[in-house]
Amino acid sequence: MFKKMATVALCAGVLLSGMYVNVGFNEAEADHKEKAGNANSNEKVKNVIYMIPDGYNADYATNYRWFKGEKSSFDPYVKGLIQTYSANSEVTDSAAAGTAMATGVKTNNGMVSVSPEKEEVDSILDAAEGSKKSTGLVATSTITHATPASFGASVVDRGDQTKIAPQYFDNDVDVILGGGRDYFLSTSEGGKQTEGNLIEEAQKDGYEYVTNTDELSKARGEKVLGLFSDGAMASELERPETSQPSLADMTDAAINALDQDKDGFFLMVEGSQIDWAGHANDAAWAMHDSKAFDEAVAEAIEFAKKDGKTLVVVAGDHETGGMSVGANGEYDVKTEILRDVTASGAYMAEQLNDKRSNVKDVVKEYTGLELTDKEVKQIKDASAADSAINKVISDRALIGWTSGGHTGVDLPIYAYGPQSEKFNGLLNNVDIPMIMAEAMKIELEN
């Protein structure tokens, strides 16, 4: 009797165990499919949203994950690594990297969508326009900065932003959102600055012109020009004190405008100031602008999940600052310190009096940190107060830096949506636009 009971129990256990394993497997399989984002579909991609966190690499991603307390919106969709070197250096600048990521052509640092021989090359945005798709550019820098310029213009010198602005309209970019109003109020001809008003011309050509968050939220047209500051937009730390939209706001507005085109669209969105924070070795600025970028990617992925025909690609152009996770010989990182920081090091330095006698009070107000006498002296004696403030904060957070410039390390690439598996493995940055063109079944030949 006991043997029979044991046999029955064993059989029931096996049956239940099998059911459990099967349910667990199905859940795991479903989770895998969700994370893959319909990756194995060979269906033609209608829309591409290309998200570029300028200066961001795996160290930023790791620190940001600790800062946020959970995975980013794009962490689940990591696919591989990309190499970033330019035509004339192992360490690229944003112009050469942007050119490679936009056109599939390596060029020299400082050049925008031209070959090293100074010949203009087409971008993935041009190819999308050629296939009757709508196109858009979004950035938190001046919209004529190196990365967005690589998609919508061609210049030998990245600094010639007045020459870049009119090319956006010549190339029929439908949505243009970012900073840099000044560059749309003058043009460059033959190397000379001339007065002009591209904004008025754009309005005559059917663009809806907006200048703040409220106006952007009310935009309904298929063509939108949004210029939210004379120069670069505010950092995410200072943005709440302005009327400027967030990167997520701009991404959402751009998608809504472009999605009105039945032929589909191509959109490039740059989180520009992650890079600037890296140049300044400002860990808090870097994490808060990474958060703004994360929220923008979440908007893009949410749209892609509902649409089913949109490919979202997330990839930085290079790393900036040589950021580390852990520093000063300690096996730890304390990014939670950065959550309470409400201003950049540069802003805090501007609040210091001539003798810097208020260092302790200023840093306390904007960071919540009680400085030691040694830290106070460090900031008082520094030739650049902003750099000294940033170093103190980074040291407290156990984040290290090796450079005030770019580094040449490989970067993670993430992708969600149809054909996203094509971004697997070790890629070169020039591969990215070519894979996108193939996915959309459009021609990009350079």
C-alpha cells in the first residue's frame, strides 16, 4: 500500500514538476521574445528611430543603472559592441563618429559628412528622404552641432554651424528640434557671415515654429521647427528652471509629427550633453542627462511596441572622460550621492563670491554634502573652481576619470524591433547605417 502511495505521489510529483517546468519555460521564452523585440522578423522596417547618447559607454551604463536603481529602458536590448576610430585617429571626435554612423564612411576628425578628400557623402537621412520618408533631427545641443549635422548637412569644418542650418531645409528635414536659434538668423556664404532669417523662410514653407514646451505640446503639423534657446539648451539639471522641453518631450513630439507620413520616417535623437558632462568630469550632470536620455528612449520603445514596424537603435558615438565604476582603490561606487545634486559644477562655481569664502554653503545647497576642511581648501585653491567641485563630488561617489576628452573604447549597441538581431556581435560604426538601410529596403551607396 505504501509503495502504491509512493508511486502515485512520485507520478503526481513528476507531472506537476513537468507542468511547472513547462510553464517556467514558456514564461522564459515569452520574456526572451519580448526582450528580442520581434528581432527575428524579416519584415520590412517602416520606421527607424536612431538614439545617440553622445559620450556614453558601458561605464556610464553601469553607473547609471546604480544611479537609477534598476535597468535603463534600453538595457534589456543590448546586442553587441561597436568600434569607433576615425579615418585619421584611434580616438574619434563627434564629427567623424557622426559621419560614420550617418553615412557609412570613415572621415577625419572635424569633418561632417564629407570624405577625407572633402567630397560630400549621402547619409541614411538622405536615403530615407529619397524613398519618400519623413525625417527628423532632435538634440539638446545646438541642432547644428556635429552629430545632428552629420545626418542633415555636409561641411569640411564642423564649426561652420551657420552653413549647416540652411542645408537642413535644402535637404527637406521635416522636424528640427533643439537649441541654436542664432544659427538660423544668419547664414554663411563664401566663408562670410550674412544676415538672414531661416525661421521666417521655414514658416513660409509650411513649418510650424515653436519656442517652448507649451508651444511644442500644441504642435500638430507634419513639419515642425523648434528652437528653444539661442545657443545650446539647458542641461537636465538646470532645465526645470526654464521653459524648455525635455528630450523625452521632443522625442514624443517628433514621432507624432513624422508618423503622419504613410511612407514611414527616419528620426535621429541625440542626448548631446552626456558628452559635455564627460568633458567636464561632472558625474552628477552625466547621470541626470543619462536619465533624460533614458526617458526619451522609453518614449521611442513604447511607440515601437505599439507600431510593430519600427526599429529603435541606441548607440553612442564615442566615450568621453574615461569614466570608471569605483575609484581611489575602493571596491564600491556610491552613485546615490548624485541623486541629490541639483546643479552642475559650472553653475555652482558661478555662485561663489570673489574670495570663495562661501564654498561650503554653495556646495551644501546644491548637493546636500557637508564638505571637509580639506575639500573646502581644495576648491578655494583651485585654478578652476568648477573642476575642483566636480572632483570632490566624483570622489565622494567613487567615480573616476582619466581624461577631459574622448577615449577610443568600444561601445555597447542596443536595438529593439524587427531585424534588431542584425546588430549582434562586434560591429564597426560604419556598419550601422548600412544595416538600417537594408532593413528599410532603401539604397545608401557611398
